[in-house]
Amino acid sequence: MRTLLFLFLLPYSFVLGLSIVANTPRSIMCRTCKRDEVLSEVVPCCEPTCENDCSLANCPKKVIYKQTCVCRPGYVRHQGECIAETDCPSVEDSLPTCRSNEELQPTPPCCEPSCLRNCTNVICRTELVHKPTCVCEQGCVRHNGRCIKPDQCPTCGPYARFSHCTPCCEPTCYDDCSQILCLKPCSGGPRCLCQPGYVKHRGMCIRKEACPLESASIEAASSEEENFNPLSQQTNDLEDIFFRDFPNYL
């Protein structure tokens, strides 16, 4: 009788077991989070850290359902681990020390003015990155890693500009660099280069149209030398001798 009862209840016990497994919360089936972490069913758009408490975070309405280990309440993420808010390092100890003509800002700039650009046409991002950064004070620009006054930027003279990159060929009155194949964009350190539309001539930048005529004659002579054919010249000389002396043989 007991054997028959066991065989009768066996299918129901199997179905009951499957129901228990199916209704078990996923947090129980998931891997165990580390110390001071709890399992979240969604991915947080911002997790508090020692530098950012997420109070200004603008989270999207769309939620990503993915089990994620996050710091439990009262704890923040620091160097990959969850620690109590009271255990965060002192803000003064973690702030960088700014140099002369620099000031500390809570977020790095999307564009910092320099001797080569003024950032007036740069469209900056709207979100904030909480990372204290030393930037140039108002009225200063960045040059070679330091902040200086704009009037201290290197001057290059008329129709010239300062460049951190020296090209392999710089156009002159005698060479427009059109036949030069550069293997790399830069071949030297910072120097002054002529502005577009200008060429270097005797250490100064002038328009190509203002190049002296001697440069044009030199280019023409160079072109004639390239097209010179000694054999054809010798043939022309022989023809002149033949037609000059031919009447004497008649």
C-alpha cells in the first residue's frame, strides 16, 4: 500500500519542486556579491563614490534590467571597493596642487585656450565630470604645459604662425613642395611657419606672387636643363654645318 502511495505522489512532488525553483528570487540564484555590496536588479546610472555623491546625476528614464552588485546604503565606491562614507580620504589630501597662474576647478575643461587656439568655436559637453583639475586662470593661456599671458606667446613676425609641428618641407619662392613626399607629418620641433598662401623667402613670409623675378628665371632655367637633350643639340649643329657648306660642293 505504501509503495502504491509513493508512486502516486512522485509526479506531484516533481512538479512541486519545479515550481519552487521557478519562483525562487533571482537574487538567491545569483553569485554572491562582495563585502558591503548588495544585489540590484537594475544597473544604476550613477553609483556614489568619494568624489561624486550622484546628487546632480541626470538619469535617463530607461532602466537596464541586469543584476549588478552595488554598494549598500551608507557606503560608496572607492578604488573598486565599497567603503563607509566616513572612511573616504580627506578632500584636501586628494586635490592636486596648482602652479602659478592656475586655479582649481571641479571638472576638467572641454577646451583650454592656448597660444594656438582660443576655443571660441568649440562646442562643449553638457554633462559634468567630477574630477578636480588645475586650469589656467582667466586671461591666461596654456603653452608648453604652463599658463602664461597671451602677450607672452611666441611671436613669428608678419604672415607667420607658431606651430608645434615642423613639416618635412616648407614652401619657398624656389620650391613649392609639390614634388616632395613626406614620410611623416612632423619632422622637427616647434617653429614659426608661413600662413597659408605665403612662402618663405630670405627668412620672411611673402605671397607667392611677390617672389622676385630671379626665382622665376631660375625655375625656367632649371626646367630647360631638365628638358635638354645633348643628342638632339649635336644633330642640330651638324645640320647647320651641312647646309652652310653644302653650296661649296656644287
